[in-house]
Amino acid sequence: MKKTLLVAAMMASFTGAAVAQNTVTLYGRLAPAMVYQNVKLSDKAATSLGVTSGTRNQFSIADGYAPGGSLYGLKGVEDLGGGLKVSFKFEQGLSTTTGGLSTRISALSVSSTAWGSIQFGKDFTAGSEILSGISPLGTAFAPGSAEVAFGTFSTNVNNQIKYLSPTISGLRLGASYSFDMGTVTSINTTTGATANITSATFGTSNKNRFGQIGLRYANGPVVVGALYSTIMPNSTSTLNNNKKPKNWVLGGTYDLKVVKLHAAYGQNIDGIISGGAAAVGGLTTGGATTNFGAVGIASGVGDGRTNQWMAGLSAPVGAAGKVLFSVSQMSPSGNFDRPATDTMTNAGIVYTYSLSKRTSLYGSYSYASNYGMVDGLDVNAVGAGIVHLF
């Protein structure tokens, strides 16, 4: 009898070990917000956008205002031993206002402690990890986030292969390549109107491809990230006169304990590469919502260039609070043909308060002049919300 109990106990322990090596986790985040927006258009801006000048106000529940917005997902990992693992992640964006869903991540990864990880599928690019934490406001709280100016702090593409090296002496290499990122949006250099450039049905050169490579250094209080991105349009497109839009960013943080300093500088060359600027004010032209600034991943602007810079800080306030602040600029240069174009200045300040490890509150104010580099378009936004993790 004692031997039977001993064998049963040993089998139970082995089963427990096997379960521990093969885990699947359900996770998510709900982040509804109340947001007030004030949009002012001069006659010049209105003419450029094809809408009526004046002031518009809007107060409503909003999705995606807090970092990452609302989502749910499944993730799992199998430990194959010897430092080798296979993992998957499936994640969908969730609208708390309509219940709508959109796929954010659908990917499989193979990783090793010796050589890093390689991933296949739809996901955020390697650059999103290389530049993680450099923008104080992340990619949220438009129009105040530095992402509105920089565009590549966080990008998500289809058909991607992504590599991340192990961290060695504080250094980590990351690279992404999308074989077919899908639709690319261009801005007509004469009228300012937007149009989609879609991929053809077959042939590698008939796809809109996207590449990134970057390096991150993190050691003690110092974090530095450098990233280079480029779009390779399909062979039938006329995007930027058949040129390849390019973007580079150099940024970093320095943690002084009582406050963390943030800074970045970058350029777009032969077009704007962007994760997408948020729509504001519900303005419409031809029945479609107008997004000011870069839309989608790339916006064609002839042979134009832009220069971007950002400065910011983040600091703890008491045991549960935190203040985030950033100011950034995006300036056109070169042969930038889009009408009514001028330097955009945008800034945002956010206060967050943690009620627990899973629930927090926040309030924010953000502002932009010449939003999306549209001369005479000014935006103010005030928001408050709750974020709950599960």
C-alpha cells in the first residue's frame, strides 16, 4: 500500500512539472475613458482639408485613449528544455463602446537563451521594443503623445518575421521584415487628399514591404535606443515618385530616481513613416473621417522630409502616483509639396494613480498647434479614465 501511494505521489509530481512547462494564459485590459476635444480650424486649414472653418467641440466615451487601449488575448509557452522554448500569442483589440474586435497580434515564436528569439506572424515590430519607454506618454493621449510626431515608437505589421537577440552587456539587437504589410496610404502632393496603395495579388515585388533594424542599450540608469525603418512600395505604385520612405530615431532616458529624463530626435526622408496619427474632432470630407497627419504606416509627401524632436520627464508622486510629461515638434523641410504645411508643436501631461496592482486611474491634458503639420489646425484634449487588468 505504501509503495502504491509513493508511486502515485511521484506520478503527480511529474504531471505537475509537465503542466508547469506547458502553460496557456488568458489576459486582458479594459480602459474606457471620457474625453473632451476642442478643434479650431483657420480658413487656411479648412481650405487645405476641404472642410468648414471654425471651432468644433466633442465630449464622449473614447477607446484607445490610454496606452494600448482595451484588449484581450491568449498566450502560451512550451519549455523544450536546454533553454529552448516555443510560444504563441493571440491578441485582439476590444472596443468598450461598441464591442468591436480587431486583431493586434497573431504570432508564433521560437526562443533560446543562447541566440535570442525569432517570431512569425502579425505583431508589433522589433522597433517597438527597441524604443520602449523612451516616449513618456507612450503612443496614447493624442494629440499630446510624441508618437504623433515620430510615428515609429510603436508600429504593427502583417506577415512579419522578427528577431530579437539576447541582451549582452546591456546591448540588444532587433530586426523586423514584413513580406506584405498590406495597404499603404499616400497623401497627394498637390491636393492633400489621401489614397490607398494596395498590394497586388502575386509576386514579391508587388507587395508593400517594411523593414526595421535597431539597437538598444540598457545599463543602470541609462537607456538608449536607435532605430532605422524603411518602406519598400510595390512595383506598381507611384508612392513618392517610386522612392522608399525612410525614418530614423535616436532616443533615450536617464533615471535620476526622483525623476526620469526622456529625449529623442529623428527624421523622415522621402515620405512620412508612421504608426498613424489619431483622428480628431470627427471632421469629415466626402463622408469619410479625416485623420490629420500621417495615416497608416506611410504617407507620401513627394520628396519631403521632416525633422522631429522630443523632450520629457516622468516622476513618481508619493507611493501610488506618477506624472508624465512630454513636448515634441515635427517640422517639414525639403521639397514638401502638401499645401498649408507648417511646424507642429504638441505637448501632453498625465497623472496616474494606482488603486491596486491591477487597477489605476488617470487624468490628462494635451495640446497641439498645426496638428499633423496642417497650418492653422489647433487641438486641445482633456481626458480621464480607468484601466483594469485581468
